[in-house]
Amino acid sequence: MLAGEKGSGKALGVGEGKITNPGSGCIIDLQKSSYIYPGLINTHDHLQGNYRPAVGPKPGEFYLTWLPWDNDLKASETFRERSMLSKAELYQLSGYKCLFSGVTTVNDHFPQKLNADLLPTLPIRAILEYGLAHEASSYDLKWGDGVEVEYKKAVKNNWPFITHLSEGFDEEAMNGIRHLESLNILDNHCLLVHCIGFSDEDIEKAARAGASVSWCGFSNMFMFNVTCKIRKMLKAGINVTIGTDSSATGSANLLEEIRYDRELYRSLYGEDLPAKTLFQMATVNAAKAFWIQDRTGVLEEGKLADLLVIKARHDDPFENLVHAAMEDIELLTLAGTPVYGELRFLDILGGKFPPGYTGITVGNRPMFVKGDPAGLYKTVRKKVGFKKVLDFLPFELDGE
């Protein structure tokens, strides 16, 4: 049980991996100095691509579509270095990118044929229940079993159908919604990523269909110097979520993305994007987009106990989340099991490090974590041959 949510004194019970009414058992008193949130949900990432530095256009230039970027990536030093690591190592790095930013659920935008063996090994949850296309256009990389087959699979199973759409400004990219309509693929199963080429009519069509959008503001601005018409999307009632994209173009992690997107909104429109709206994008909206709102996304009895405890530095809980850094995270649980936290929470794990957990230091605090991210970091540095810094890992190695 976690007790003492700041400002309320409320308690949450956890039993059999789900949120329950408070009862007997291990009691952790937060002393009204922390906030408890649902674990965050990142609706767009490419887990094989999380490596630094980011790769983008030449100074003063921007891309028209994603394809020139892909060519630049594969000719880059980042790609050369990344290729020294195994696929399994890259996926583990991505798992920790999520974990250290409070993310308990993520989508890896690759076909299950490429990731099904790796996703269950991660320290957080990467969903396997989705249909996908790379991009529903002639640029499509033919992932999965084909756009129409993947969509029908999603509908049959009550899964999301996830695709990049309108990621650019040539004629093909600008016709993304019309292409989906021609295939009879536009409804509330659709999670559409980027959508920077959407017209006002496209926004209205997506809203009427009940489609969701994954907003990746940092990656959009880095590659194209423009993002989607986010204010119009919100006013139209579209279910907007937040994605990081991979760190090859995107932000370091979801906490950084949330802060960036708020500042981007302010710069674009001269008005504030409420912190509560951003919180909803990264929790309940994202759960709805993934078709898992019956399992997670809110702190309700019967939902999975995906819990994020953050140090209270602001009186408003939503502002506290928007301003939170990796160093502010005190505990993260996945279906009731702690996967990362301060040592004071070890009582939940029986008072000691169980097998499969290690210790690291983050922000001068000794922490426990599932797996061995320090050993992984050492492996990365050994393979690339120098002291590589990855900004989504918030710790330094002992003795370095």
C-alpha cells in the first residue's frame, strides 16, 4: 500500500498486480511529500533506434519527407556506432529510456515479426497487441502483412492500427487521410503518428472518425521545422497522445517531450497548454489510443498497478509532472511489482535486492532497478571504444 499522496492523504492498495482498496500488508508512508500517478504511456517510439547523437538535416535546412532523413541516418556516425551493438542491447537501452522517465507502457513501431522475441525481455511493458503499417502511402516500407490485412487484424482483435501518416509535405504525404479513406481505413482503431501535413479538412475527418493522434513535437521540429496543427486537433476533439519518436530524431525521453511540447505550444500560439491536458495525453488518452483503457491509464480500483511516484516540488500535481526530471522519480511499479525506486521502497520486494535487480546512483540517491543498466552501459562503452554518453540514462558508472 502507498499512503500519503500530497495534498490528500489518500492511500492506494495493491493486490495481485492491480489497484485495490487499501488493506493490510506492507505499508509505505509517503508523508505527503510525493505524488502518485499512473505509469506514463509513450505512444510512439522505435526501440531499435534509440541512440545518440540525433541525426538531422544540414544547418538551415529541413526535410520535405522522412526518406532523405533515412538516407542521412544510414550514412551517419551515429548509425555506424549503433551498428556495433546487438539488437538485444539496443532494445534494452530503449527499455531503460522508458523506465527512467516513468514510462510503463510503450509501442515499438516495428512489425511483431521483428520484435516479438525482444519486447517481453524489457523491464517495462511494450505492447504486442497492434496492427501496423510503416506509412499508409507509396513510401510504405511494407511492414507487417499489408495495410489492409493489418487493419482488419486490429479491428477483429480490438487493437489499435498504428501508422505514420502525413509525415512531410510533398503531394503523397499531404494525401494521407484520403488514401486511408480509399482503403476504408479510418475509424477509432487508427492511431496516426505525426500528421504534420494535415489540412483542416483532414483534422475534421479524423475527429469524426474517432481516430487518435500521436504528437511528436520535438522530432517534427528537428526534422521539418513544423509540427501538426495541434491546437486545431485539440479543439476538434481528437484524442491526442504524446510520443517521443526514437532518440535518433526525438527528445531524450517522455518527460523531456512533455516539457518541450508545452513550450512549443506556447511559442506557436502565445497561450498555455494546461498541464492537466499534457498529463491526460500521456496517460488516459494514450491508454484509449492503445485500446487498453480497461487495464491502465488511470488510478482506479481494478486497473493494473502501474504506479509512478514523483517528488512533490509543486503544489499542483499536474504542474509537478510537467516539470519533473528523471532525478525526481522515487518509485515505478509495473503491475504492482517495483521495477525502479529508492531503497526505502525495498520493503515491497521483501527488504532486499531480489535476483535480477541491481543498484545504481541517480541524483546522489542509491536506487534499485530491475536488470543491470550499469552493466549494459559498460558494454556499450566497451563496444564503441570510448566513454559514450547517453542522456536518457541518468547515472554515471562507478569509477569513471
